[in-house]
Amino acid sequence: MLLLSLLGGAGSASAHAALKGSDPVDGSVLDAAPRDVTLRFTESVSLLADSIRVVDPENRAVDTGKPGRAGDRADTARVTLPTGLDDGTYTIAWRVISADSHPISGALIFSIGEPSATAAVLPDDLAEDPLTASLYDITRYFAYGALALLIGVTFFLAVVLRGPGEALRKLLLAGWLALLLSSATLLLLRGPYERGSGIGAALDLSVLRDTLVSRPGLALLARLGLLALAAVLLVRVRRQGERQEWGKGALVCGALLSVGLAGTWAAAEHASAGIQVPVAMTSSVLHLLAMAVWLGGLTALLTVLYRAPRTLTAAVVDRFSRLAFASVVVLVVTGVYQSWRGLGSWSAFTSTAYGEVLVAKLVAVLMLLVAAAFSRRWTGRLGAAERARRAGDETGAGAVAGESVAGSRGAVGAAVTAAVTVSAAVAAPVRVPERVGAAEADAASDASDSSNASKSSSSSNSSSSSGAADSSGAPDAPGAPGAPGAPDSSGPTDGSGPAGASGSPDDEDDAPGDMPRQALRRSVLAEFTVAVVVLVITTVLTGTLPGRAAAEIAEESAGQAAGGVTASSSVLPFDVGTPNGHGKVQIDLGPGRVGKNSVQAVVFGPDDGIATVPELRLTFTLKAQKIGPIDAKLTDRGGYWATDTLQLPLPGKWTMKLTVRTTEIDQVTVEKSVRVS
């Protein structure tokens, strides 16, 4: 389903950098040709050899030379235009790499003198290959999961189990191998992904060489190197033996490697650009480590619960519970900081795509915490059951020992009584030797020691009964209890007595401990399932334009419109008749001529601040020619509404009709005329 959705919805990349302005302005008509083209972005970007291409009115490429910077600012891109450009409409196609390693692209137009009758067609190589982008994104998801698995299982073995575990050996190897393969795949796909070309470019040595010297490429190389060191460490720990605890050196090396692996993400993601870079990178590393320890540890816990549940004691689960709680604390602290850094304001929670995805993540995290609370409760019950079982075992052992002593004393007394009774019955003096030989004494001692508690008790009772019968003068009948040659009535000695009455030790262990363990297995499975959802949403969030950047773009667009630099700028006030249900919408139409046009609409609330509405619909009607209404099909871009595909077929005075919906039931329609040349 993920693959199909990515392939079906592949388009322009959505990332943390965005174009916030240009010179010339998109859709502008100039009296003279500009000397250069400058693009301004919301954060620093990396440039490709052909980051900016200019196409003339005849669909021919304009020689612009190598792109550079404007004033040595990393958030700009500039190319110099040649002199003697003809009149007409020029198209600027651009593609850069944002600081969080995502490529972004777009196009804008400007005209010299008079706009051209037809618009230029962009070259085919400027279109992004959807298969390459989809495979790269899927591999990123895979790499995040592999990182969580590798670090989480390692911490689970080192901190929770405090030593190697056979049940997790294959899982640990799978995490290492998955991260190795995904990192190598990302390194190969990086070049085609940046350029928007096909997968075949992954084997182009020149493309790979450019990738290896870029910041994302260096981060991936560092990751592969750290994975090689991790392999050496894992092999060395493996050779120590299954029963030996990990030494301090191995623990320190494992922790440093984990920090380094998380750092390869922070160095190539959004934390490496923007405000407060050192704090942001530290927060990003801690956030990734806490995520990996918690979610990867959940996977390890779930695996042990299914493969070797008897080895998972309450103490082990309790140690993981404390480790998970510490991870949650780190996630909350770093998550709050990163949310503030990405949003910039409370209103961005509902007015930007970043805020909406963040809200979805917060809801999923709350569900995860609820599942974790159930796991903590069953952890406590499992510990109580194990303590009760140990207390019962100690009590039973003491009772068996007491019965053995009492039974031994009763057996001695009964033997003496029986001997005296038999002697009196036959009325014949019996000579008792003064000293029993050593061999006979040893045999008697061995026989006494080998009798169990139940046999001793039965022998005592039988002897007492025969003693009572003998006291009445009746001799023991052959075969009667206690008589010579009578069968042993004390019962079998194979464990069916008091020590073995409950069945096998496994059955005895199942009774008090299995129910909490099985319930813990179910709660951890639910926790793991929600954790996967959180991981997916987190990966989506890393590729979404932050609310701070969206607000900056909206303000830039509004400022440009207010300065009259666009082809057409209109302000339409509205009022739905409810409290705080009024405001205005600023609409910028460019280039305002026949053919393809772009529209940007910014909604302002009663306080003149940028506001959000659930729906904004814009149509154009040419009443003189009875054409329309033509729906502009505005889409929410996070802070503003826009479209780049509006087609106006004829010049004239068009009626622009705007419908603003503020709630599920409150909406109003306003209109204004605009001239199209």
C-alpha cells in the first residue's frame, strides 16, 4: 500500500526548504531584460551543475553559465543572463537540494516587453522520475526501522538482559544487515534522486563521484564505516560466549557507535540548518537514540516473549520498563523543542501541513503511552506472581523438611514398639546383640535415609495401628499392615506424594505466571504496532515543510502583492456574519494573461494576522463571452492557497468569484473583476 501510494502520488518533492521569492518575480512583465536571475529560499540549499535553467520564448535554452550565490548567502541561487535577450516570455526551471537532503524543484516565468502568445514547454529531463523518488523514500523508511532495530536490540541485550541472548542473535544481525543494505542503496540512489533522473543513473560513475563529495553522501559513507566497526564489535562480543556479561569496554564502544549512527542522520537532515544548529543537532541525536531504544527494545521484548518466554523474568521486564520510561522523557523534551523550532507559532498547528502531521504524531504517541501503561501494569503483576511463587516454594520446602524429621522419629519409635510386642507375643526370650556390625549399621542408615516423607508417615501410622492391635494380645496377621512380608502401604515414591502432587514443575510454574506473561505479550504487541505507526508518521514529518517556513512564504507573498510587483493583486473582504467570522483574502494572479496562470491566496483574520479556513474556492467567469465559471482548483499549501494550472482562454474583463468557508456550515461568496490581457 505504501509503494502504491508513493508511486501514484509522486510529484514535486515536499521538503523543508521552499522558494520564498525571486528576482524577477514570477509573472512579472519587465521593460528591459534583467542582468541575472536570483532565487531565495527558506533555508540553505545545495546547488547542482544545472540548478537553474532559462528557456526563451522559442523553447531554446539560454546560456546562463554555472549557478552561484547572491551575496555569498547559502539560501540563495543566482545565474547571470546574457545580453541582448529578445522580447517575450521566459521560463525559469530550477532544482536545488535542501539542507535536509531533499531535492525541491519548480518553475516560474517573466516577460520582457510584451508576453508571448504561447508559453514555453519545459524540457523532459526537468521532470522528476517517480520510480526513483519512490524507491528512495521507501528505502528511507526502511533505514529508520533498521536503525531502531539495531540500536534498540543492542541496548536491550546490554542494559536489560545484561549479556548475550540466543533468542535475539538473529534479530540483532537482521538489524545490522538491514541498515547496511539500506544505507548502501541510499548512497547509490542519491545521485539520481537529486537530479530527478531514472534508476539507471545510479551506475553512472560521474554521478556517484558527485554524490560521494556531497554532505548527504559523506554522511552515508560515515554510516557505512560505523557499521563496519559495529560488525567487528558484535563478532568480538559473540566470541566471549553466551553466558559472559559484556565488559565495560564493549558497552562504551556500543554507546559511541550508536551516537555516531544517529549523528549521520542529524548531519544530513533539517537539524543541520536553520536556527540554533548546535542545539538542534544535539536534540535530533537524542531524539533518534531515544526512539531507537524504545521502539527497538519493544521489538526485542516482543521477540523474547514469543520465542523464550520462560527466560523473561519480572526483573528483566522491569529493567526494560525503566529504560523505556527514560526514553519517553527524552522524547518528550526533545520533541517539544523540535516542534517549537519547526512550527514557530501556535496557529501553525492548524494552519500548516507540518502542524497537522505533528498533531497526528502526538495522537499516535498518546496511544502508544496508553499501551505502554498497560504493559507496565502487567509487568507489576508478573513480578508479584513470581514473588508469590518463590514464597510458596520456600514454604513448601520447609514443610517437607519438617515432615521428614517427624516421620523419621515416628519410624524409630514404631520399630522399637513392634520389636517389644512381637517378643512378648511369642513368650520367648530374644537375645539382642550388644553391638551391631558396621555393615548392618550402614545398611540400616542407608535404608532410613532413602525413605521419603510420605512413606515415613504411612509407616508410622501403620506401626501405631499394629502396636495397638498387639497390645490387645492379637498377633499380626500375615499380610496385615506392619506385618512381616506385608506389602508397603506408604504409596509410591515417584513424586506422587506431597512433593509431586502438583504435577511437573512446568505445570506448577504455568499456573501463577502464565496469565500476566500472556497479557504482557498482548500489550507489548499492541505497543509495537502503534510504534510502527509513529515511526511512519515521523518519517513523513521529516519531509514536510515546517510551519515556520510556510508562514515566512505567506508573508513574503503578501508583501510582494502589497508592493504591486505581481501582474494582478486583489483584496476581497468577507464576513460570514458570525463572531470573528470576518476578514479579507489577498489574491495574486500572474502573469494575468491568456494561457496558463498561477494564483496565490492568503487569508487574513480580524486581527490582520494570517488565518486558516477549511475551504477556499475560486472561479473565473467571462460574462461577455459566456465562458465559465472556470474553477481555479486552489489547494492548501500550508499557510496559503495556490494553483499553478489555471488556464484562461480569452482576454477581457473576468469576474473572480471567491467562496470562503469558515466552519462546516458558515460560508460566504464575494466577487471582484480582474482584467486579463
